[in-house]
Amino acid sequence: MQHIIDRFISYVTVDTESDPNSETTPSTSKQWDLANKLVEELKAIGLQDVSIDDKSYIQATLPSNLDYQVPTIGFVSHFDTSPDFTGANVKPQIVPNYDGKDIVLNKELNVVLSPSYFDDLKQYVGQTLITTDGTTLLGADDKAGITEIVTAMEFLIKNPQIKHGTIKVGFTPDEEIGRGADFFDVERFGCEWAYTMDGSQIGELEYENFNAAGVKLTFKGKSVHPGYAKGKMINSMLLANKFICKLPKKEVPEKTSGYEGFYHLNHFEGSIEETKVQLIIRDFDSKNYKKRKKTVEKMVEKINKKYAKKFGENIVDLVITDQYFNMKEKVKPVKHIVDIAEQAMKELNIKPLIKPIRGGTDGSRLSFMGLPCPNIFAGGHNFHGKYEYVPVESMVKATEVIVKIAELTALKYKK
């Protein structure tokens, strides 16, 4: 267990925050720091064909030790962390034998990780937790996944009596800003299927995710001296606010769960002359997803029509960009790859929690690029913020799941 702790901490203390405003890949140069470290580590543990391309995508191979052919499978994780909360100067804290009470992350700032608010903590009493110091995120998303993949590969190399086919490893940048699969070379990866180790609590197994779109709106206005503004001023901030207020009030992240979709306002910046608004649209059902995009388009058309004569041009500019789609469409025809992961968990006495991802992973896009890619738990909780934590025992179990999947795949195709 200490080996996993040490490896995980060596990863999370490297700042790899991505930047949605950058046009480079990776979006931040500091992601190279961990990427290069991982390349050297993969070589050191004995993986073959270890490579890193000019955009920091990493691939490596564990050759088969079988005398018969089985499908080549892969395991994928990302090494960037979310720009939603700082990942610089991460100082992990280890809480051994968690007692089920409040954990003071930062006494000076009065930051407390409490089971009265984060009730998932209650299931980890007696276990070892790794937390933040209350000033940064932790980076378990997805450095826990990387830790588990590297550790599993190391274990298989050291234990050749465990039979397995060829296994590929892939690590990506910029997943947190929706670009993790942009330059992933699926053909070179050469797998029939793969798994992202990017889920949350122990037991999670997911092969459904949101259809997702990003929405950018620019509201235009006319600035006039407020004392003489009657009939002349157009306040773009008020226009934007009116638009937002007309969105379905119950269809927001904080009021939805399960298979319910939503509209989410995640950026608002403006002045009288111009206001920029960003939304994300999410829905599991493709028809509802299209309806949501259409709803926004019709709302914009209505505003533009209303102000057309007075303004002389569109008062609102709209750009809707598809981000990723529900992987279920691509995974369901090869459902046996989910069944293998489920069986692996059951054989390890882990209760599978098969549920939809209320988000997306690299696997969402990779599935549509020809690489069916369900998602498996990595163990962390409360991603993208100062309350993030991961039970070490969950990382150990995730590592065991990877090994067991390799074993079961070999057995399934044994002649």
C-alpha cells in the first residue's frame, strides 16, 4: 500500500493544470513535467515501445505472455488537472485509520472535510485517506488512475505466472478541457477495446455518458449617458440576464440527477456594450439533446427578431459546439467488454455500481473514434476542489481490477 501512496504523491505534487484559453497541445507547458516523468517510469518498470509524441501523448506496451492469440486491450488515464481550482503546490495529507469524524484540512482557513456534508466519507471508516491541505485540489482526477495503471503493469511484469494478452497503456493531456482525445492515435494504439480509469468511488463501472455541447453567446448593447438613455440605451447585461432567466429553472445541475439532463451557466462577463455568456448543455438521450440545442437557438432567434429593426443587425451571436456523445451507442454492441470488468469486480468482492456518467471521459470520444472504452472507478471523491480525497484502499482495489481484467480476457479467449 505504501508503494501506491508514494507513487500517487509523486504525481499529484507535479502541477499539471490545463488551460481552456490556450491553443497549444498540451495547453500548458507544465504538463510536460509529469509526462516526461511518466515516460521514464514506464521504461523503468519494464514496459516496451514506450513513446511520447510532440503533443505529449504517451503510449506503451506490455507484451503478451500467452501461447495463443487474445484481443489486445488498453487502459487510459489523463495527467492534466482541472482549471476550475488550482493544482499548484499540492500538499497531500495522509489520514490513517479514518475515524469517521470531521477532518480539518486547514485550521487557519477553517476548511473542514465533514461526513455531515460529504456523506460518502462514512463508507471509508478505518481506511487510509489522502486529502488536500484545503488550499488546492488533490489531482486524484486522474492521477489516481495513472497510479493504478502503472502499478498494475509493474505487478504483471513482476508476476509472469499471471497470464495475459498484449496490454497497451495510454496517458493523455488536456482531458479536463475536453481535448484529451484530440490527437490520440487510436490506430497506433492497436486495441480492440480499452478502459479509462477515471471514475469516482469504488465499484463504479460506466458505459453511458452525457451528450455534450458548449454554448457561447455574445449579447450586444448600446451605451448612452444614463440621464438621457430612455429609448436609446440597450444594456447587454440585462439582455443576457433575461435570456438566462427564461431557461428551464429546474433543469440545472443542482436540481438534476440520474438520467436527467440540464443547462448549466458557467461563465458571465459583461458591460453595457457587450456581455459574453457560456453555457453547457448535457443530456443522455440524443433526441432530448438536440431539442435542448434547438431551444437555445429559438430563444436567440426570438431576441434577434425583436431587436432587428432597432439595432439593424443581430443583437445576439450564438455558437454551439458539440463536445462529445453518449458512448453507449458504441459500447452496447460489444457489451462483453463491460461484462468482463463487472466479473473482475465481483471476483474481487467489489460490488459493481453500473450507472451513467454525469459527465464525460476521454473514453466518450475514443469510443466514437473506433476504440470502445467503458470507464472504471479510480477511487477519488469531490473532484475539482479543495475537498477532494481518495481512499488508498480504493486505489489498491482499482489496481487489482486492472490485473483481473487482464487475466479474465486471457481466459475468455483460451482455446
